[in-house]
Amino acid sequence: MEKCKPNKNEGHRKRLREKFLNSGLSGFHEYEVIELLLTVGTPRKDCKDTAKEALKRFETLPGVIEASKEELLSVKGIGPKNMIGIKLIKAVADRYLEKKLQGKDPLHNSKDLFKYLYHRMRGNDRECFAAVFLDAKNRVISSDILFRGTLTESSVYPREVVKAALDRKAAALIFAHNHPSGDPEPSQQDITITQKLLFSCRVMGITVHEHLIIGDNRYFSFADQGFISKMNREFEKSNR
């Protein structure tokens, strides 16, 4: 970035890169990880102070990575090139984790599923509702964020969810959404929406396996807590 200070210490950048090539990020301070990212788009200038300022502003490395474009550009020394580089890191990680999941049965590879959903959805300042589309053998076809904003019955449309599943020839679904507050405990609204979606999908012969609420380093599983099986029983009872 053009605004970074002239290099204070010749060879520092080279040593930082060699340290990474030799041992990955082991032993790196968080500001050094950010500094290394900034050097990619900042030729021949010291970015240590800028990295420390970004870490101070956003508190953690994930905070920096998940900051908005406008927030990143507000840090002195971060300009358009470095902002793109930082945003690219998360986008590439999201794509990588998604591709690792495709073709697998997430019901038996829950670690990859949770890792992907947590990475994709945590840190958003708005609620996002995602669906993972599965084939008849419960292998992942694809995943998409379908709705953004506060989740209400009027903002999540079962018709669109069912249409998205049919378009992808999905036989089953896993739902997930985040709670920006960090507390994954479901609200009554979350429970109502889940039942509404499950019933709509069951009518079309589509199975709902799970709904995960992603919080801060924790999640709530509708399946683990018995909600999904209870809702399936209620659907079957109402359709006798």
C-alpha cells in the first residue's frame, strides 16, 4: 500500500517470508500474520505499524479478516490492493472448505460440515440463512446462503427453499444460520421457521436432517436436541 511507511529494517520482510516457508504460521504473532498479508500488495515498504493498527482496531486476526471493505480502508496504510488481498483470503478459505465437503456425507463428516459453516457464517453482523443441498445418498451437492437479514417468518420463504432444492435435484437439506450476538440458543421464531420449512420440504418429499445455529465458538443443533425428530412426528401425525 502506497501509504505504508518506508521500510525501517532491510531484510525484515525477507525473514518474515522465510519464517513462513520454513515453518508455516507456527510461532507467528497475530500482527505478523497480518503484516505478511499486507506485504503481498505492498512492495518494499514496512507494514508492521499498519498491521498492529489493524489488530488494535479489530482486536483479533479473525476480526481483521472479517472486517468490511469500508472498515479495512479506514485503517491508515491499508488501501484498495491490500483490502482486496485480505478479503480474498477469507473467500478462498470458504471455497476451499466448501470443496472439501462436496461429494461427502456430512452426516458422517460433521467435523468438515461444522468447520465450513462456522467459517462461512461467523462474524457476520447480519443474520444469514444457508442451506446445504444433499443427494439421495446424503452427499453434498452444493451450499448457498439463501437469505440475509433478521430472520422472520416473512423473510424466509419456504417456496424459495423448496425451489432451490428442486433446481439442484436435492433429496435432503441441512439448514444453518448465524446469531451475530454470539449466543446460538434458538428463539421461538427460529423454532417456528424450522418447523415451517421442514413441513414444506416434507410435502415435496425432501428430507430435512438438521438446522444449526452458529454462535461464537459454539453452535446449537436442532437434530441433537430432538427438535427435528419431534417436528417429523408432528408432520406425520398431521398427515394421517
